[in-house]
Amino acid sequence: ESTRNEEAAMNQKELGELRRRLRPDKCAIKCIYGCYVNGNKEIVSYLDESLGRMSEEEADKYLSLLKKTMSGTLGRNLVDVVFSTEQVMDSDEYRLLSALRESELKSGEIREEFYRKVIDSLDMGDANYVILLAYDAYDVPARTRNDEPGDSDTVYRYILCGVCPVKDGKLELGYFPGENEFHSCVPGQIVAQPELGFLFPAFDDRAANIYNALTYARKPDELHQEFLDAIFHTEPPMSAGEQREAFQTALREGLEGACGLEVVQAVHERLTAKIEEHRETKDPEPLAVTAKDVAAILRDCGAEEPQITAFCEKCGELFGEGAALSPANLIDSKRFEVKAADVTIAVPPEQSYLVETRIIDGKKYLLIPAGEGLEVNGMPVDWVQAKHE
């Protein structure tokens, strides 16, 4: 298992390797454990099911729910949690996670302690939910020079946890064979996709990294900090929404009144291009930029050096010195929208340059060149020169 490495983080290729295991005929998961919790934070029932005794369809449904806790985008839905050396050596939170893993989840007493910690901390409103747990031991095949799988040279032992809301079924029209008729019916309660979860320990460099865990949140802006603090007791990571807000603050305060539309357009355009280029290369490593990368864009826009320095200092204050950030968390690469007091202009991101700001005769204007077609509520209209008295 790995030693301390501050730079270690799972990549997309390693995630895919684990996700492909979560099939009834591939994984070594023997049992699915869990409990059903009601809106009053009471455990209604426990789950202790042998995967081998289930139908393949049922087993696949459980594994699909757990697989979902390793889905989404690294840095957004999937966020690294890094333990300090002191925590790994001696802390209640790390001791509990390690006990779950070392016992292979077979100890009901340890599972109960974990359930109570989750239930006491987690804020799911009045919703009912299921906590799912599974243990797997993966004989990791070595990779040959041709990147083909070879003989196993290490065993990666890990636990997966998912928290899934339980929702009432919707009213449907059902067929009743005995009566040979259709009637309204309501299916029972349905387990929805997980809202949050985690993998422990992380699978870095295709081996266990005992200093890291990988957390999952269905909504990047809702990481459930209360859950992360109780289970991992580490410095809470910033959500995607918090990162975007902090980045905008650094731009606004760093540029001191010079954060105009052209600057924002340039930053948006260059970061969007980086995201697209990374997607096309299919690089499994997550894309990251630093404040210095953005500073280079600001310099190209003609920003003054004192402003650029102020921006970098503000980023260091908000994100930490030298922080590597996901561009997808800093901008919305699929949308470019400009709002003024009474108007909103939305253009494709690749055409953001079309929008300009002008001050004419003391009045502020948003200008955008238009093509030949002109419609009002779907009705084609003609280009007619306005008549002025």
C-alpha cells in the first residue's frame, strides 16, 4: 500500500477499471450490507444479503447503485479527501474506516457504529434513505509493455458506500391478469440513484492509497459537508459552486474595476478551449489550471502587472498557494450569458466575441451583430430602418 504522496489522485482510467469490475460475474463482493433509515433518523430495517443467492438481475441493480458512486467528473462529482499523517496513525475516524475494511464488513458492531455516525450527521431533510456498503478484493493484474493485462501482483481491498434516497412510486395504470382489467396502482417505494457516497481507500497508481478517499456527490454544488466532516474529519473540499464564486471574486477584486466584458470573454474562451482539447485527447488525468495560467490570459488582455499580482494573491488566499483547479469548476463552458438591468443575451460560448459593451452619448449599450434572419416570438420580421422625428 502507498506511502504519503501529496500529489496522488485517481484518474479516469483507474476509475473505469474499478467500474468495470462491478458486475456479478467480475467482482469478488460476497455480501451487500446496509440499513433503511426513515425521516426521523430511525433505522427501520437492516440489509445483509448474499450476492450469490440473488438473481442476476437483482445483483446487477445493487452493483449499479454502488457503481454510480464512482461516476461523474473528477473534481466536480468526485472529490479527493486527503488524510493527514496524524489521522492515519491515530484518529477515531480513520480507525473506524480501517476497521470496516479490515473486517471485510463482517462485524455487525462496527457496521452499526458507522451507520449511527452517518445517520447522526447527515442532513437529508425528511427523506427516507438507504445506506449501502460493500467490500471487494481486486487482484490487480500487472500491465505489460503493450498495456495488456498480465498476472496479478497486488490485491486492492476496498469498501464502497452509497446513500440512496427512497421515494414513493408514481401512480400508474397496471394490468391485473386475474380480473383481465386495467386499474390504477402505485408501485412500492423505489430506491433512487445515490445522493452521495465514497470509496476507501483510493485506487491511485492502481494500488491502495491509504492516505486518500474518493467522495461522490450527485450534485457538484451539494457535497454534504456535514457528512464529510463526520466521516473523514478533514478540511472540507470546496464545492464546484464555491470554487466558481471564489474565482469570480478573485477576478473582480484583483482587477479593481478593470474586469470588463472583454477580459471575461478571453478567460472563458481560453478555458473552454482547454476543456475541449483535454476532452479530445482523452487524457485520463484530470485537467487542472493554476492562478499563473489564468494570469497569462490576463496579461494577454492588457491587464496591469499590479492587478495580475493582486489576482494571484487573492487566488492564493481563497484556494491555497499553487492550487490546481478544474476549469470546469471555474466557468460554465456550455453557456455564455450576459445580463443587464432589463435584458439578457445568451450566445453559444464559441461566439461570445460577438457581444460588445459601448457607451454612446453617455448611455451604456450591449451590442451584438445580427445576421439576416430576424424573428419576434417565432414570427419572421423585416429589417426596416427606424424612423426618427
